[in-house]
Amino acid sequence: MEAKLLAVLLSWTVKLSSYSHPGIPPEIDYKPYSFFIENACAGYEKCDVVAWYNDKGTIYIDERLDGHTDAYTRSVIVHELAHYLQDISGEYHTMNCDLHAKREREAYSIQKQYLNTIAGRFTAIYMNFPPCVE
């Protein structure tokens, strides 16, 4: 992903959230879909994840999205950037299933705000996140 686009999307995410700008963006790495099944979906094969933040400074994006800059793809990155900001804020330093769901709802809300702002109209998003394993 182009550094300039990532910087713009990070700025949008900060603007739409209550989090401070971290000064540096996370790492971006493209991986095959099988990576997401194994790492983000705990082996659940019917998981529709195309991006995942690992809570260690790296956002993984499905390699099928490499080079895509359409509004929806950018919104997926904004969603993951929200997780990056959540992580470095320390607000979710401990994680259970309730906090996992709260964190996802917040990231989806930021993603939806981004889409609604740049599209200039209401855009619906289906919330679908990996199962929580405690």
C-alpha cells in the first residue's frame, strides 16, 4: 500500500474516532486467504475476514485486495486502523468476548462513518467478525 494513502486513511480514522494520532502507521502485509482462516478465524473456514490487525502493530490484508483503492477497500483498512488505534491506546489491554465485541462494534462504526462521509450517502455494512475464543 502506498505510504501516502495509508497516512490519509490513518488521519481519517483519527478524525472519526476519539483516539490520538500515533505519529507512525502500522505495518501492512498482504497474505493469502488461508492465512486469515488460520490466524484470524481460529480455523473456522466460513469466516469472511479479508483483513486483520494482530494487536502487535501489523495489519494483514487479503492479497486479493492488493492494488485496490476503491471506497470499500479503503473502508476495510480504516476498520483495521481503528483496531490499531484501539491497541496502542491501551483501552483494550485485556480482552474477553464482551470487550472483543465492543471493539468490533466501534471499528465498524468508524468504518461506516468513513464510507458515509466519502460516499455522501448512507452505506450499510454487515457486521461480521471472527468468533471469540476465551
